[in-house]
Amino acid sequence: MKIRKNDNVIVITGKDKGKTGKVLRAFPAEDKVLVQGVNTLKKHQKPTKSGQKGQVVDRAMPIHVSNVMLVEAGSNKGVRTSKKLIDGKYVRVSRKTGKQI
């Protein structure tokens, strides 16, 4: 998976198309990522203590990794990536500009 935790991504398809956010968690086995503020679900919670009221909580749900694209820091646009060997380590590189991400 080319997208990791703490990456900034943009949603390219679906109901949240165009929204950007930070990846909070990655699920490589399922090919999904959890993005902050994207694909939210309203969850109804029961009261936990007596005398307390129930509430509706917005909860972010995972989105498939194919529906998001990595955002380059300088241009704030989605960018495709590739791997490049630099000093014995593979790093992610922008396909358009060739800059290291």
C-alpha cells in the first residue's frame, strides 16, 4: 500500500469527493484507510449512566485506498507515486515532479 499513517490525502471518488484529510490509521490487510473528517457515520449511543442522556456521535469509517490519492505538500494536489532507490533505501517519489515525498 502506498499510503501510510499521517499522510495527507484527497478523496477522488464517492460522496466525499474533493475532501482532504490526514490518514489516522491504515488497514493494509483490507486495503482501507481511516481519514480524518471523511466518510463519517452518525452513531446513536445509549446513555452509560443513569440520569445521562443518549447522544448522536459522528464517527469516521474506513475508505478504500483506491478512492484516495496522496497530496503533495507544495502544490496541494493529488499525485501518483513510485519508488526510487536513494542511498540504499526505497523512498516514495512524485511521478509528475520527481520530488521525494
